[in-house]
Amino acid sequence: MTGTQDTEGTEGTEAEGARPPAARTRTRKASWKHIGPGIVVAATGVGAGDLVATLIAGSKFGYTLLWAAIAGCLVKISLAEATGRWHLATGRTILDGWRSLGAWTSVYFGLYVIVWGFIYGAAAMSSTALPLAALFPDTPGGLKTFAIAAGLIGLALVWFNRYARFEKLMTVLIGIKFLIVVYVAVRVAPDVPAALAGLVPVLPDGSFFYTLGLIGGVGGTITMAAYGYWINSKGWTDASWMKMMRLDNRVAYLTTGVFVVAMLIIGAELLHASHLALEGGGDKGLLGLSDILEERFGVFTAKLFLVGFCATSFSALVGVWHGVSLLFADFTERLLRTRQGIEENAVEEVAKGRRERSWPFRAYMLWLTFPPMGLLWLDEPFGLVVAYGVLGALFMPFLALTLLWLLNSVRTPLEWRNGWVSNGMLLVAGLLFVVLCVQQLRELPW
């Protein structure tokens, strides 16, 4: 294992044989200039659905659930740290870890990633198209035109670029959505004393599942598992990068936390304090917020918010097209090579960019893009929305509980196994996501 960087646009291109043995195990200094994978996971993990959930929580309960948004960031920091620690400490990918737990994990993941990708592709394209259709209402074909264009542009950006350029693109997108949402939050003039009071954990009447959803929904579902692949793509391939990974991860969820708190402020001030409700459900509710912003602050602020909405949805789309395709490529390549009796170092394959050039990587991108376009012609795809919510809920317990298993076993070097804090956070996360999953299933229109 080495700590080399990918030769395309990243630092440290020494070959393993050129390094003295001690250099491979030294702890590298955590440096702000190397931050990147965390920005990618933050840009991908917070999509329009997270904006809506946070906005609704703010509109219904004001600042009361601010503590839950922050707690959600702490839960996801623990999950992402555990994923990254597994990749760096063991030199194996999370797919390798799952396979070591039994064939059932491969069956579960294989079925999940196929069904989820089909549904998510349509949801992501539609979500990106909504603000564009509002900004350019006279475009022929309207929503469908923009949705198809979003999918094709996302496909091209990932297909023709490698991780280094992909990371730069995601940094630009998160910068746009972060600055716009924070700007709007400042414009609505937050009630600072009420916000500080919201840091005290309380549960207003009727807020239990909103609270759990806010904690569990901040910053990603299956993309949490992609974080390990992004740090490997950056060139971080062994435990010497552990401090850097942890700094990177904390920056990611600090950014996410500020973003989510800003949206909760917008919901609390614009909707809760004014006793207003959003028109339309799901992502369409964000268009209703744009109308309210136009009434209060003028056309410029409303249009700017739509640009932020678009950047939020599109960054999630591009991040999934890249990150989940890496997961699928690793899953497929490992399955094929195991059957052929071929051994490989999957972490090094990712670090060298070979997974990004593999046919399974590109096949999954095509799966995300073209088959879901047929769903765009459904007039009222309520079943699609319900299925997407349930599928998201089904993955997080699997991730949290398998990480708990892997990082307390002999599969992980003793130095890097879970301590009581990590065990506590992963156990809480696993139980939280189980409850949310059961709730999602209960709400299905059986």
C-alpha cells in the first residue's frame, strides 16, 4: 500500500518502489490545501430533498429543532469517518469488507444499487430541471427538456473527466449553493436569541419523526459509502493519511451543517414566523419558496435562490453519477475477478483511476441516465417518490451496522478499531435508521 496520489492533477506521484519503507507508514500532516473528498461528499450528500426536509422543519417548528440538524451532522461525521478509516486502515474497499461478512451482503447491495439507480436517476434529473424550468419558462418541452439535458450533461462531465477535475467541479458547485443559501438566510434576518435557544434539545408535540428525519437526512445516503472511494481516488490509500481524512471529513460536515442551519433559518423566518405554507409537495415546495422570496425581497433574490436550488440538485446528480458508479464498478470487477481466480488490490485500482475507465463504471452511468428518462413521462409519479424514500431508508441501517461489525472485528488492525465513541455513534446511527426505515414502510400505501 502507498500514500501516492493519482498522477492526474494530484500531489505526490512517487512510485512505491521509490520510497523507503518508513515513508509508507509515517503519519502525514493534516493540511487544508489537500481537502477535497469531503467537499465532494458534502456537495453530493445535500440535495433538494434535504433542503425541503429542513425547510419544512423550520416552517413547522421554527428554531426548536436546530439541535437536531447539528446532531445529524455529528452522526454523518461518524459514518463517513468510519468508512474512510476502513479504507485507509485495511487497504480494502467497503465492498471487500461487505463480501467478508457473507454472500448475503453482495446480494443485498447488488439488488439495491440497480433498483435505487433507476429511481434516483429520474428523481435527480427532475429535481435539477424544476428550477431551470422556472427560470426559463418559455423553453420548448419545459421540464422534460431540462431533465434530459441535466442527465446528459452530468453523464458527459463524469465520462470525460477524472477525479481531479471532478473534484474541482464539485468545489465550484458547493461554493455556489453554499454562498446563495447563506446569503438568503442573512437577508431574512435570523432571530439570534431564538436560534441559540434552539440548541437545547427539546421535542415539541408532533415533532418526533420530523426530528428523526432531520437527524438522519442531513448529508447523504448511499453516497456515504462512496466517501472511501473518493479518498482513494485522491491518492489517500493507507493509514498515513488518517489525520488528513479526519480533517477533510470534519470540514465536509461543518460545511453541511452551516448549509442546513441556513435553510432552517429561512424556513423559520419566512414561513413559521409569518404563518405561511409552501405550495406544492416535495421539491416543488422550493419553487413556492422562490415565490415568497420574490414577494419579500424582489426578483433578484428569488432568481438567485433558484440558481442555488439548481446547483444543489445538479451537484447531487453529478456526485452520484461518479461516486455510486465507482461502487458499482468495484462490486462488478471484484465479482468477475473472484470467479476467475484473479487477485487484485482494489484500493490501488481506484487510486490509479482504473475504476473510472472500466466498463462497469460507464455502464452504471448509462443506467443512471437513459432508462430513468422513461419515468419523466409519468404525469404524477407519486409511487416513484415513495419508492425513492423507502429505498434511501433501507441502505443507511445496512451501512451503519455493517461498519459497526467490520470495525470491531479482526478484519481491522487493532490500532484502528472502534473506540467507545465510534461504537456509540454508529450504534445510535444504526438504530435511528432502523426506526426511520420502519416508519417509511408504515407510510406505504399498502
